[in-house]
Amino acid sequence: MPRAMDGHVRRLLNRVSIALAAVATAALLQLFRHSFSSCLAGGGGPSTYASLSLAPFPRTSCDAASRRVVDPDLRLARFRVSPRWSRRGAALSAAAFAPLRRLRLLGDSSRVLCVAAGAGQAVDAIHAAGVGDVTGVDLVDFPPLVRRADAHNLPFFDGAFDVVLSDDPGAVTGALFPSRFAAEVERTVRRGGAIVIALDRRFGFSTVARLFRKSRVVEFLSGL
């Protein structure tokens, strides 16, 4: 009797195993079919996006593999030929770089940090002015000119730069903690160096003096 029951149990287990194997095979076939059809659905080839952050989140592995990102150097070349990019560089050179050179605060060997650099217009303009050591940072990186860093906690040593510049009028007053932003800028510039900050026209000397307590205002520059 026990021997007969053992045989019955073995046959039942075999049937269950076969059924589970069949279900698993069907599921794999369905998954493969869905992925294959998703790959063919695009038709027109991979889409091009300026960066991965602008591309839609991939729904399948095929979507992830087919997304194409514009080469950073090619993207920069496209920006450089735009009139707006050229005008911005010329404005920065006239309003900021020339006065800094007159004050002997900016030279070809200067180390410059651009905070809230955006796409890197200021970085590119400073390079074009003959300065080789320029670092651009912002909350969102924009290769090859701008790397990712939080202006409230800059990843640089004290006094690492001769000049710290921000051409974004909202960089300071629009910061989450303006006093912390100013303190980090003052920390990273060397003693005797220069800080150039673009401000909204609604703010003036009192705002600068209140935030940048360790610095002395030399002059206000217009034209940015």
C-alpha cells in the first residue's frame, strides 16, 4: 500500500513539474515577443536628445540601448555659432574681464571658478580671453565646460582660486541659502583675489555688503 502511494505521489509531482515548466516557457516566449516588437516599433531609428536627462525613461531594454546622446563637443560647437552666445561673451569681456585686468586681478595664469555657470558661456568666454585654468560648476552638469557641484558646499580647498565669478543675476539672491552661498565663494577665493557677482538691478551695495562680509567692494560693474 505505501509503495502504491509513493508511485502515485511521484506521478503527481511529475505532472506538476511539467505544468510549471510549460507555464515558464510560455512566459519567456511572451516576454521575448514583447521586447522584440518594442524594438521594431520605433521604425525611424533612435531619437536624439541633448542629454540623457531630457530623454524619456526607457520602457524596455531596447529603448535604453537605442537612445543616442549628442556628443558634448558637438553640442558646444553648435552653441558657439549662435549670436546669443557670442553677444554674451562680448558683454562679459567688456563688463568684467577688462576691469579685472586693469586692477591686475585677472591674468592668463589666473585660476578662475565660475559658479552657477549654466551652459558654460562665462567659462568659454574666459578661455577665449586667454585664461587657461577655468572651472565651471552648477547643480546640473553641462559637459565639457560645466561640472556638477553644489555652490553651498563647493568641493575645493580654501583659497584655491584667484577669481570667483558668477554671471547669473539670480545665483546669489535666488540661492536656497544666500549667506551660505556667499561664504563658500569667499572661502574658495584666495586672499587678495577677486569676486565678481552679477546681481539683479533691484539689489545694490547693501545686499553685497551684508552677504559678503569678509570682502571689500571695489566697484560696481555694469553691462552684464
